[in-house]
Amino acid sequence: MGDIRPTIVVTGVAGHLGLRLLPQLQNFNIVGVDLKPPQTSQSLRFVRMDLGQETSCRELFLLLKESRAVAVVHLAFVMDPYFDGALDVDRMWQVNVAGTARVMEAISEANHDEKVVEKFIYTSSAVVYGPELPRPATEDAPLMAHTLPYAIHKKESDLVVQQRSPALRGCSAYMLRPQLFGGPDAANYVVAAFRQSTHRATASGKPPAKKMPALLPWGAKYLKSRRQFIHVDDVARLILHILQTREPESQRLTVLNAAGKGEPLSLQRCIEMAGTRVVRIPGSTSVRILQQLLWKFGASNIAPEVLPYLTGEQIVSTDRLRDFLGEHYPRIIQHTVAEAFSESVKSEDALSAPVASAAALP
């Protein structure tokens, strides 16, 4: 008897979230799309594809028609032009923003004559709301991301999904806006700043001789600013829940903030939990200038553009997620904010992991 499991396509399958998601997908046939095969023992069909190229739209369209995929989980996203090997930010934009548009166009064409793809799941980010929020952001809050290329591209991709979801021809769209990932192998700028691990080499190609402390401006408000994290496995469980949901959503696009359970962590508490060395400097301008110099010479793993996202307060409301999950919420969101962050800064794997969120560029 043939395999009757439904097929799903996962872009960015070799990335951090993709690798954590794969073990959850035992009841699906998986077609993984990326530039390199995932390092996993999970059974899947791998297809090499570069979403930064225009030709990928037709390639994905043909793949969807041939595989009869019932869902597309779009994870492919370049987090950083340095760590991911795409020194050209324009090239990064082609993968992140234009690539998202190409994926949605391929779905729309695959559904032109018949409904093939029933669900499209895209992982946006809570960074789209900006680095300094005056109050917890709901899903209807304005998108104010700036400065950091990753955040700006997430915002632009978010807008692409909002604009194009009505044209998916019978396919329900789900957009998740999770806080920064925590967990045993989490790798992102903010977590790396607290770990004080250095992933960048100096101009000579060698890592810096010593790790630099984190720089913060004087002022109690910075230490009191709060932030949330979410365990990457909770995000994987959320994606699985959406894939397994049989009832169609009444609205064509469902947008959900996501964060760990419990109270947010103050910057002071994050510093204490991670054992981070901190140097306080008068004035945010002085901190920015010094951080630019440290970044330029490879002595720091904190890009200057990250500073507002490190010192500002970023809290999102998860009321809609709780309503969406209902009785399933405790089973899916299992970790607190503190647990997610603690696993990130204490993990030995994380200390050597590259700062990337999804498919890396060649």
C-alpha cells in the first residue's frame, strides 16, 4: 500500500527552526528546500533551491504541482549578511523579501486550476514592531522596525504576506511573529551578546584574542527594560498544530504573536542569568561610536545596529495566541521566557553555532 501521509514543503529546512521542526513531522511526507541538505537523520526528500533567484518561483511551482503538497512552511530567511555569507545586503533582500514573494506567487499559480496547497505558514518576527515599544504590541500595532537589516527585511516580508495572502486562491495563510528564539542551540545577535561568544573573525581571519564585555549607556532605564524569548521547540509545536488543524480559518490571514510563558526578563536579570560582563559608558552616542569601532575590527559580535534592540523594551501581547490555541496552549507553549533564555546562554552547542535563522547563502 502506498504512503498516504500528506506532503508538505519546508523552505529553509537546514536552518535552526527547520532542524527542530523535522522531528515533529512524523505524520507527513517532507520535501525540504534549501541551499544545502539538512544535517539530520529524519527521512525527507531534499531539493536544492535558491529563493534569491527569479527562476526559483517556477521551480517551486513545478515542485508543488508534482508533489501535491498540501502545505508550505516558509522558514528560509537570512538573518545576518556577515554570519550567513551574504556580504551584499541587496542579495540578502533578494532571499528574504523577494524570496517570500516568489514562494507566495508559486502557491498562487499552483492553485490556479485546482486547490493543491491548503495552508501557507510564514515565520515573521516580533522585531517587526521595532526596538522600543511604549506598551505590549498587539498584532494590529504598527510595524516600526528600523536600522537592523534583519528587522527591516522581516517588516518588508511581513507586508508582502499581508498584501499577497488574498491571492493564494483558497489557501489559508498563517503568519507567526515570535520573539527571539531561545533553546539549547539558539543563535541570534541578542543571545550572542549575553553569551559574549564571538563568531566573527578579525581582518586577519583569526578570532579576537579576548572577548569584549557588553557596552551599555549609563541610566537605570536600560537595566529595567524588559524582553521576551520563546523556546524554538515551542514554535515548532505551534507550526505542527497549525498543520494538523482541520477546520479552515474564517479569515484568510491569521497573524499570531508568540512568546514564552511567564513574566518578561529585565535586562538586569538577563545579565545576571548569563553572567555577562558589562561596561557602562556615559551617553548612548558614545556607546554607539565605540561599538562601531569594536565591530569594525572584529573585537565584538554585536553589530552597532543591534544596540536599540538590546537596550530597548520589546514586549508583545499573546492574548490572540492563547485564544487561538485554547485548551492546547499548555501543551504547545511549554517553556517560560526565563527557561528559553537560560537554555540559550548555558548551552555549549550555542557557543559554537553560527548566527543564522535559516538557509545560508553559498
